[in-house]
Amino acid sequence: MDTCPAIKQNGSVCGSRIYGADEQKYCGRHMTVQKNHGPNHYEILQLRYKHKRESSDLYEVYYHHRLGVQKMFDNAEGDKRHEIHTRLMDIDATYRNDLNLMRREHRAAEDTLLREIDARVQAGGVDPDVEARQKRRERKERVILLRAARAAPRAAPHAGAGRVEEELDVHWGPVGIVAGFYAGEQAAALGEGIPHAPRALAVIAGDKQSIHTVEVVSHMRSIVDKVRKVEVPLEYQWNTRVVSKTPGEIIAGCKLSGPATVEMIRLYTLDTAIYDIEQGIYGKVMDSMWQFVKNHPETESLRVIIKEEIEAGVGYCAQGNLTRICNVLAGYIEDITPPSSRFEQANDRIQQLLSVEDVNSRKMSAKAILLELGFKEGDAHWSAYMETVA
């Protein structure tokens, strides 16, 4: 059976087994990533990830070589010390030359790929990336408009939000809903009667307590219903008498850390009704989710996702953690599409920072965004996002 050839951001090859149609090129996870980026843009990203790994490998060789010679230099004396210093200078010069050559080759390879893609689009008359680009553009516009709507009431307490809507020339469309929502909040404070508009998804995504909003609660209940359709053997079912086999297998199978293990066991043994659904709902959803994952062809990839979600949920409320374990199955069970995750929000907001010219400003803003969204400094996701703005 074929394995997934997708190159990950760290430059390593995915290697997961490919299940599905014969023409499927990547594993399920990377097919989703390709769809989100568009096939042509994803092909460019794949080349860039490959080049990034090659540059990193070149530096590793240089670093270890230089480190060994540096130790000799530190222990040398007299003419020997001068001789070794010359060697160090030669090593540095060689690395700079090799790196510059590699960069030229990388630029040439990317230019060639861009020409090939352009030729394919011209020949076929269809750009397969149009839909993905449009979605990214719409997400950016929603964020910008949301910020404008939020800022307007502070700038002009009695008319700001209404003026935002007027200037954008919209009336209860996606943008009007955002502006109207804040105008409604403001009017309520002033005792004025403005009809309440439905909350837009952009507002929900921007709400720091979005996991508690009416729309998200309703959405999560429908997701929980779908997840729980997965059959669970008796010995894996949550109950109030003994702990089932589910948490033990998850701890071992997903290699959870100590804090994540403690948090997961605490939540699993809760007999409260999260989202007012039913008693012990976290454990019951976890049972169904684990049965789906352990019997799925892409179980290894899914276990990695489980670990990431449980580790990231340490210290957060029960509602947030229930949302996270449902996120695990997004894209694997039909119609499960959780509200905007912190990764989507980070992607959108970090992307906008690329227009900021000053590197230090970009880094400071990116750090503030990542801390706000609950990322931990030094983890893999943090490093990847910070590299983007470097």
C-alpha cells in the first residue's frame, strides 16, 4: 500500500498510509491541507518545505564541523592557534558560498515551478486554486471588518458602528451583521431599540468566550450527536461505577504527558452535563471518539491529533475540552465542522502581519496573538508561526 509523500513543514516526509481512491495522492489529512490551500499553491509550499529542510541540513553540517574545530582552537596555543583560526575562517566562507549557491538554486527551482503552473493554468483555462484563495480572502476581510466594527463604538459612542455599516454600504449581509451586532449592543446600553441581528461567525470566532455562545452550544450538540453514533463496546463505555478501558488506552496509545493525563482523567470521570447535554458527556464522547480512531486506517495520524488537542486543553474549561476532542474528528466524520479553531484564527491573524515591514514589530505582534490564543512558547506550533514572520 502506498504511503503519503507529502512534505511536512519541518521538511520530513509524512509517510502515512494512503487509503481511499486509487487516484488519491496524499493521506486524508494532507488531502484536506491541499484542498484548503489549493493544489497549485500547495505544490509551491511543498517545494518550499523541501528547500527549508535542505537549508537546515546544510547548516547542521556546518555547525557541527565548526564546533569541532572551535574546540581545537580553544585548546591550541601559538602558531597552531593561528592555523586553526584560518581553518575556521575558511569553514565560514565555505558555508556562506554553499548557502548562497543553494539559495540561487532554490529560487531557480521555484521560478521554474511557477512557470510550469502558469502554463498549466493557461493551457487548461481553469485555475484550481480560485476557490481556496477566495475563502482565504473572505476570512481576512471578515477579520478586518470585525475589528472595524469593534473599534467604531469606541471612536464614536453614539454612531460609530452604524457609520461603519453605512460606509461599507451593506445591509445585514455578513458584514452588516457584524456592524449591526455591535450597534445593537451599544443601543441596548443607551436604552434604544435596535432589532437584534443574528451573530455572524466572524463575531463568534472573535468572542473570547465563544465556546459558551448560543450558536456554538447548538453547533456542539449536533456534533456530539454525530460522534456518539459510533458504537462503543461495553467495557469501553463510561459509567459511574468503574473507569472504562478508554482513558487507559488513550494515555498509552497517544503518549500523553503527565499534566495532560491528569486533566483528561479528571474530565473523563466528571458526571456533570457539559453544555447541558447529559451526565458524563465528556467521557461518553471520548469513548466514541476513541473507538473511531483506534479502528480507523489513519489511526496514527489521528492519535497525534488527539495528543495535540488534549495537551493544548490543559487548564481550560470542560466546554473547551469537549470542543477540542470533537475537533479531532473534523474532516473524518461527515458534517463535523467545528467553529473556527485557534489554529485557523492564528493562521489568519499571522498572515496579516506579513504586510508589516518591521521584523521586530511583526514578531512582537505574533507573540501577542499566540499567547492570546493559548499557544505555549517553545512548542512546535509556536516555532512554526514565529518562523513565518521572521
